[in-house]
Amino acid sequence: MLLAILLPFLSFMVRGKIITGIICLILQITVIGWLPAAIWAVLSLNNARADKRTDRLIKAMRENER
């Protein structure tokens, strides 16, 4: 989470989203664009975590049906 706030573009690159990281870096280069880039990275990270949680719940529900 700290990485997403301090270096938003690096947060995307670490997760394998290279093109998104480059776009975020271009946005982050401007002083005004750094804040939206940081917000974007944090929201993206939270969405990725929520997707993983949802996948685990679906998997657990399917295992309980058997």
C-alpha cells in the first residue's frame, strides 16, 4: 500500500501491468498528476485484493456444494 502511494507507477509494474505503469508514470511526472496517480494505484490495488477474495469465496462455495 505504501508503494502505491509513494511510487504509484512502480505498484503497477510490480503486479505485471507494464503498460498501465507507464501511463501512470507519465501522469505522475507532473506535480498535479501525482495525486491522481497515487489514488488510481491505491484503488487498483484494493480492487485486485477484492477480486482475490471473491475468487476464494467462490472456490470455497463450490467445494461445499460437493
